[in-house]
Amino acid sequence: MRAIGNFLWFILGGVIMGLCWWLAGLLAFVTIIGIPWGKACFVIGQFTFFPFGKEAINRKELSNRDDIGTGGLGLLGNIIWFILAGLWLAIGHLLSAIACAITIIGIPFALQHLKLAGIALAPIGKTIVSKEVAAAARRNSAEESVARLRQGS
């Protein structure tokens, strides 16, 4: 089912937004200082081409530790990103979601565009993994939180 969804997504407009992400990545690479953003654009662009069966999660949630993208510098990077490119990519996904939602068949695609719009607003500190890996990471994180709470009581 994922393969069919990804194929339909790609030919019915996913390719356009994926190319927009890659264009933003190329523009970021040109500035040299924007290389980290450019790399993220290419990863998320790949995700935008074929989103079904994958999920964007916080790297801290995956590894249970902070890194440069999940701390204060990541927040600063997301603010800069939001101003320069994130808002425009989010608007593109929002418009695509509205176009997809007009038909009943397009509603799953509209929901995916809304998820991608959220990612477009703040992509720094996120990584793309399969839905199974995301579920396992969340389960592990929850188990560790419960264990810490039990130790504290």
C-alpha cells in the first residue's frame, strides 16, 4: 500500500514540492554558511518525494541525547530558517494541501502536505526514519521516562 501511495503522491504533485525543497537546498549551498540547511533540504526533499511509510522525528527522541541541532543552536537555526525559507515552503505545502483536500480521494495527500508544512517551519534537529523506527524510539523514550519517574519516587 505504501508503494502505491508513494507512486500516486509523486506523480500527482509530490515531485513539485520535493523539487522546491531541493531548490531551497541549492540556494543554501550557494551561501556556504547555509550548507547545514542545504543538507537538511535535500534529506527532507527526498522525504517529500516519497513520504508514505516514513516519519520525521526529533533526533533527541531517537537517541535520547541532545546534539547541536536539538539544543539552543538548533533553535537559532530554525528561527533563521523560518525567516529565509521555511515560511515559503510551508505556504507551498499548505496550498498543495488545500488543492488535494478539494477531492475526497486527495484527503490523505492533504494530511501529508500539512505534516510537511510543519516540518518546513522548523526542520533543524529532525531526522527521517521509517514509521517502525519512530514508534520504537518513542516507546524506548517513554520506557526510560517511566523508569526515571520510578527511581525518583
